[in-house]
Amino acid sequence: MATQDFLVELGTEELPPKALKPLSDAFTQGIAQGLKDAGLDFGRVEAFAAPRRLAVRVRDLADAQPDKPVEKRGPAVKAAFDDAGNPTRALTGFANSLGVTPDQLDTLETDKGAWLVYRTVEQGKATVDLLPQLVEQALAALPIPKRMRWGAYRTEFVRPVHWVVLLYGNQVINTPIMGLTPGNKTRGHRFHCPEPLIVPTPNDYEVVLKQEGHVLADFAERREQIRAGVEALAERETGGRAVIDEDLLDEVTALNEWPVPLMGRFEERFLAVPPEALISSMKEHQKYFHVVDRDGRMLPLFITVANIESKDPAQVIAGNEKVIRPRLSDAAFFYETDRKTRLEDRVDALKPIVFQEKLGSLYDKSMRVAALARRIAEAIGSDPALAERAARLAKTDLVTEMVLEFTELQGIMGQYYARHDGEPEEVAQALNEQYMPRFAGDDLPTTPTGCAVAIADRIDSLVGLFGINQPPSGTRDPFALRRAALGVLRIIIERQLPLDLQTLCEWAEQNFTVLTETRVADTVVDYMLERFRAHYEEQGIGAEVYLAVHARRPTRPLDFDRRVKAVEAFRQLPEAQALAAANKRVSNILTKQGGDDVPESVDTGRLQDAAEKALAAKVDELSAQVGPLFDQGDYASALTALAGLRAPVDTFFDQVMVMAEDDAVRRNRLALLNRLRNLFLRVADISLLPTGG
């Protein structure tokens, strides 16, 4: 079958920069899926995205669908002919529905008899006839939250569409798309090359745009060119380094068709302002990259990426310097103004700010968190007074001018202002660390005080919101409680803190007077333990390991984590499957007998068979060996030792009848199995592990 390359390009007004890459990815996937659904063979699918265009090129696209054999079964032979051998109404009706005569039908022999069938070959449709609808379907499925209309058209899209290219090989497919008749003409850069450009074939697309149109259509190529250009400019001009924020790089890439990096300057006096504030102002408002020296100190420089190759770049630089000056002046003014009022004098300003209608104001929350942070600090051996102080001041920077203007600086500015006020360094750091981790994989608090405040703030939110019956539901999680729960678990585990979730939640519950739900602490602990499942799946640890540990409901995260790691290591041992199966068998036997009917201890005098005596001796030996290991939390060593039970356990089940007729003997054997199972239950319920069938 013959193949040609295929190209579709949608030319638009400037697309939203943060939406450009997702739109391009979705359009590309939609085209590829449409081709698969149509049964068309094709090669590589390539995406192109720039501010004024979305395009997809498909290599080696077959010129038609493959022919498809069709078989339609009609009536049974017995029902198709009457006694005289003439066609019945069933047969003629079937043949007429297909537009054929009875003698054009074949016979199909099956186990249930013979049937008449119609066999033919359905010819595949030409690709050029399928592509317009396929493109329309891909466009209709794009993730566009709000579509717009323009002019007199009833067509809707994220931005007005001005041209469409639809090429199969060198053939233009002129079926209307988005209300426009496609052609083979694209448009170049809005200023460098505003006239139409002919694209002879799909293979020429990006070459024509680059060489004639001053457009780099390939998003990835443009992105890397911007990165390289910005880094080279910083190195060449300053010997320093441009700091590349990946999200900002994506946004700048989506704003430019023909990127040209330029370096500008700002006044050195602005360096007295915290660098985070300067960076935020430059990044959010102006899309500038900042520059640091070899020691990481910020330089009074910025790099902008112009979407034009100016004959007088100095004018472009001067314009950008003029624009950034008032932005940085505002930041400097906010910083100076904020430092005139101490953070402790802002505490009362939190009273009018509602945290949650039923749970009170930010002031109320701060007081609760302060009380809880104090108790946490005592539990982890840090300074309770520092934790309480940090928690009382934690939210005060929310009412500063700087944070009101740049909300992403909450905590960061609190740290600077606390240092200016002369607060202890650990208190100042805690004001920033309270928000850590801000996202998956983010840094954790480094100070004990920061850990205490970060944990207290999240536990207070969890207990409070669960306590008024406002847990997360589905995708709705306005207070980010899922992230809060994972944050607490990460801090406790990675900072090796001896904290118990049950205790933390009960402490937090005592600080509320408005909770309406019962057993709130238990509910929150269960919710937080459930978060462990995804946490371990991300580490490649199977759900069955998590479930085995979760069955014991250990509420100290550090202990939970040690058990999971121990069970995961145990699962790799050659004895693991057999012991898991044995535990499952023991569990079923004991469940059927009921716990009340099983003695607490084994009477060695009633042991009869050599196999049960050997198992009892091994259980006694290992109980003495692993008891101290369990007490130390060394679950891995304990389980490795318990793997030595495999041989006596296998022999026991091969040679001993557990359910003996003698009641005393039977109960004694059940007591032995119960003791065996309880050894493993000190870590997890390993009967939940895979047993290999």
C-alpha cells in the first residue's frame, strides 16, 4: 500500500502560553488515536507548537484503509428452504437486505448445523476522505475550558483561527475545517514575515517556516535554543550563571516564535531586597531569567527573550529596563514598609481573617497550632518555647504588603522579617519551613522547630476539617488535606521522629471545642495510614506488602515504614511464599475455631509427634531470639530469623493432624499454631502476601 506524509496546521491568534504545550500534546494524541481507530497504518507522529500555530505531521501514512473481509450469517439451511427446495421468506428477506440473490450466498458448517452466509470484502476508504473528520474530532476533544467565537462565525476555539493547512503528500485536502477552506499556505513571523508561505509537502513544513518565515515551529527545539542562548549570554557577559526555572522556560518558549535572548540591568540598590522577592517580580510579571555569580549571589541583571530580531536591540533592552524598574521599586517599598512593624505586633491582625467558618480565624488556628507544636517539640526533644513562638508568628507575614502582592512568598518573607525583628534563628527558619514540603519531592524542614510547626499546622487542619465532616471527596480537596497527610508522614519518617499519629491527633482534638464528629482522631489516623499505599507504590513496593503491615495498624509512621521495608525484604527470601501460605492456613484454622477456644500457652507434656515437638522447640528458640529484635524495632533481622521456621512448619503440616480427636491434644496444637502466628504478627499479617497459588 502506498504511503505519504500528512500535515495539519491550525493558524491562530496568539494562544495562551501556559496552555500551548498541553493543547499540542492533546492534539497530537487525538490525531494518532483517530488514525488507529480508523485502522490506518502510519509511522512517526510529530508535534509542532508555537504562539500562533498548532501542527501535527504524520510520517508514512497509508493512502487507504486496508480491505476488510465481511461475513454475515443468515438463516439456518433447514429454515432457508421449504420441502420443495424453494427459498423461504427468511432466506429471501436476508438476501434482499444485502442486495444479493440467494445463489450468491455460501454455506457455513458448524457444530450446531449448517447456515447460509454472505461473504464479501469491504473496500477500505481513501485516507484523504477520512482525514477532515478525524482532524475535527481531535480539535473538538482538546482540553479547552472556555471556547470563544469571533466575527460572524459560529465556530468556537480557544483563540480565533485564521488559516488551516491540510496536506497529504503534495495534495491539498480542501474539505472545510473550523469553517475555513484548507490550503498549502502557512504564515511566518507576525513582523519578520507577515506574508503567506507555500508549504509544498509536509516534509518541508518546519524548513519553510525557519528559512523563510522566521519561525521555529518545533517546541522542543525552540525550548533548547532558548536555554542554550540564555546560558551562553550569561556566561559570556558576566562569567556568572543564568538560573533556568523549567516552568518559566516552558512559558517563554510558548511566547516566542523567533527567540532572541537579551541582557538588561537594574539598579544595585534593589539587591537589598530579598532575592526571592526580586525573582518573583521578574519571573511572574516580566518572564525574565535572573543571573547569579559563581558563588550563587544574585547580580543586578536579567535576561529577557524577545520575539523579534531587532535592528537596534539596545532599544529593546532599554524598554525592558524601564518596565522592570517600577516593579522592583514596588518590591523595595513593600519591604521597607513591612519592616517597620514587628511580626509579633501583627498577630491580632489575623483575627478578622477566616480560616474556616466553623473552625474560626487564622488567629484561632495559630493559637491551636502553637499549643500543639509545643507538645510535639517536647516529644521530639527540641525546645518547646521556640516551637510555640514560631507557631504564634507563623501566619503573620500573610498580612504584610509583600505577601499580599506576592502570595508565593508566604513563609519566605516571614523568615526575613523574623530575622530583622531579632527572633531566634530557629524561629525565623521555622516560619519558612512550616510550608515544607510544598509539593511532592520538595525539601523537608531541617530544624526541629520547623518540623514541629509543620506537623502541628497540618494535623490541626486534618483533625479540624474531619471533625466538622469536611474531608476530601473525589477530586475536591480545597484545603489540600491529602498533601498535608503525606507531608506529615514524610517529615516523621525522613527526619526519624518518634511520633505517634494517634497521640498527635488526640492532642489536636483537645484544642477544639466545635467538633461535631465522634472518634475524630481514629478517623484521621485511618485516613493518614491510607496515604501510605500510594507512598510505597511510588517506591515500587507492592500493595500486598502495605496491606500486610496495615492490617496491624501501627500508628507510628517511623515504625510503619520499618515494618514495610522489613516485609518487602522478607518477601524476597526463598522461604517467604511457603511461610505466607502456612500463615494463611493457620489463620483459617484459628478463625474457624474461634479465639476463645485456643489456650494461651502450649503444654509441652501434651506434645506427641516428633514434628510438633520440633516445631514447638523452634518456636521457643526463635521467640527468645527475636523478642529483643522486635522491642528494638529491628523487624528485618527478626523476619530473617523467622524464615528458619519454614522446614519445621512444612514438616508439621505434612505429618501432624491438627484437628485430633482428643480435645486436649487438638487445643494444644491450636495453641502452638497461635503462638507461631503471633510471632509473625509482631511485624505484619504475612498471610496477606502472595503465596504463588
